[in-house]
Amino acid sequence: MVKGIRRYYELTKHVSNPGEYYFHKGERRKRDLVFQTRPHAIRLEVPLRLYILFKEIFMEDVYGIQELVASLPPRPKIIDIGANAGFFNFILLSKTGQADILAFEPIPANVMRFQYVLDQNPWLKPYIRLEAKAVTGQPIPVLTLYAEEGDVNQTVASVFADFHENNTRQIEVPSLSLTEVLEDESSVDLLKLDCEGSEYDILYHTDPLLIRRIGRILAEIHDLDEDRRNVREMSRFLQEAGFRVQYEWLQPQCYMLAAVRE
């Protein structure tokens, strides 16, 4: 993860107008900052509630995007669980120019923001299929989530009521299992997960034989207990499924895990 002043240099790798951040970030409470990605141009408006998420992906480089793209085929097949407003998909497509992405996001306001960027950049639409659904491990048609109040962009909605103190609203969203998703795919180049604690249900309750169809996994892993829901046990599970695993600390009780099928 990139820290300190290096984040400003990192931004210049990913957007053609970094001055929008350097000179106008103080205006972010008055208007959405607007960036254009490079080398493939995507117009990306960043609302205040997604400002931190933008910094994580475009400045702190939590996904190691340059190294990731170099490891993938020219038109990778990607499943994104917890796509939020699509920033990960947009930075990746800004580098590759093409991909086959199946993106899942259950929060309506995030879906609307994601779709807005697609509408603003029509060239992206052949490469992204956006599903307004959650993904689970155990099959369940409707999932209960705990989210912040109001129809606003969210980054901490979770199946756990106590995951974040601001999650005081309960909502129900359509869902399908990762098993159902993978049964339709002979192979997947990358599975990306950012689902606020649901990563354990999703991966632990999916047949390891199906998980072996995945070439690479990038997942935000939250330490929830000392039993099975922690990064050490997730690493062990994926190693037993045939992956080489490494992870790094992001913030308290949260890690970025990278797994590559051997």
C-alpha cells in the first residue's frame, strides 16, 4: 500500500488531471471532484461519500493495479463481489481497455452511481455486466444487510449488525450464491471481494473444486474472531484449495489478501 507523499505521484499514473485533486480537493464538500483516467479515458465523478474509497484505489493503490494488470491476460474474465460504485473496475479498464467483468453490488445508491459512470462512458458497457445483487456462500434468495441511514452511497454495509456503528438501517436485497455464479463459468481470471465480513460465508461455503476454477483472488479480509473468521484461517483454507497466499495490513483488523492458484 502506498503511503505519504508517494500517493500524489501514484495519482499521476492513473488520472490525466491530477491537479483536480492537488488544487481543488478542498472543494469536495461543495461539488464532486471530476477525474479522467489514463491511458484509456473514463470520466469519473467522485462524490464526497466515496472520496476515501477513491483515495484507497487511485492513490494508496491497495490492489497493486499495475502488477495485477501485468499478471492478467489481455482481456481478463473478472468477478467483482462488492463492487460498490465500480472504482476498481474503472481503474482496471483504464489500463487494459477491455475485460469481461461481472460486477455484483446490492446497495441501490452504489448501483446508481456505478450505472451513472457507465452511462457517462458508453464504451465501457460491452465490458461490464452490473448485477444489483449480493453474493453469498450458502444459497439464500434474499439477504438482510445493515447499512447507514438514507439512500446514500455506502462503504461499510454488512450482514453483521455490529460491523460498523453507523449501520443503523436494515434492508433486504436479492442475492445468489458464489456456487451459482461459478457453475456458469469454466474459468475466472480474477475474483475480487470487498464485502465487509461476508468473505467467510462466501468462500467457506463454496466447493473448493469450484474455487479452483479461479486463477487469482484479491480480497479484503476482516478479522472477526479467533476461530475461523480471521486472515490466518482464510489463508489456510485457500492454501488447502491450491493457492499461494500472501496478505498485508490495511487498517486495524483488516487485511488485503492476494491468492494465486498454483
